[in-house]
Amino acid sequence: MVLLELIGGRKNYDHSETSERAHFPTYALKMAEEKKLKEILDPNIKIVEEDESVYTAIQVALWCIQEDMYLRPSMSRVVQMLEGICAVPEPPTSSQMGSRLYSSFFKSISEDGTTTSGHGTTSSGLSDYNSNAYLSAVRLSGPR
């Protein structure tokens, strides 16, 4: 939530905003769903259009505010995503199949980074997102 507040330049809840914009996390998820990421940004932030780091940070923040705790990345994964060590998958939105589907998927990920679906074991790009295998091989830079 802190990352989202920094990016948006506002607090979690602002009663002076319109009802649609008052609860910032809900508004941010809606804007992401509508592909209007610029609406989430603090108007005082000046960005270079080619610089994807701000949009990466928005996506990471949207992963971190997921209602289902199984969808939220660990802090070490957040650092990896922000530093560009690992990819940031598109965060789920309310119009997709629903967080229950995603959470059951993540719960079913086995230790070796694969999922079982009754049709054998299959590897998945999403399992890479939730795997801690990368962290053990990566030395994070700077103090945390």
C-alpha cells in the first residue's frame, strides 16, 4: 500500500475525493483494468514515456494490494520485481476469472515450481512468479 501511495501521491482513503476515487486501492485497480495507468500517477510525477519503471512499480503495487493473501508477493519478490531481476506478470483484475481461481492455483504450486491438474504435471510461467528459487541464487543489493 505504501508503494501505491507513493506512486499516486495520496493516501489510501481521501474523503475529499469523489466517491469513485475516495478509496484509492479500488480506484487504482479499476484504472488498471481499464488500462488507464496514468490516472493512478501523482500529477506531480514527471515521467519519460519510454521509461517503463513507473508502470512496473504500479503493477507491483497492484499485486501487493490483492485481497487474497495468496496472491500477494513476498517482500523479497517485490524487491526482485522492482530491481528487474524477475518479470512482473499482469495483476489480476475483478473482470478476470476471480481471485479465488488465482489463489487456488498458487496454493497448488508444488515445491519444484510446477502445478498438478489431474492431467499430469505442467510447468507454468505463473509458477515462476511465486517461486522462491530465484531468491536463493540472487544476492540483493544494498541494505533493506
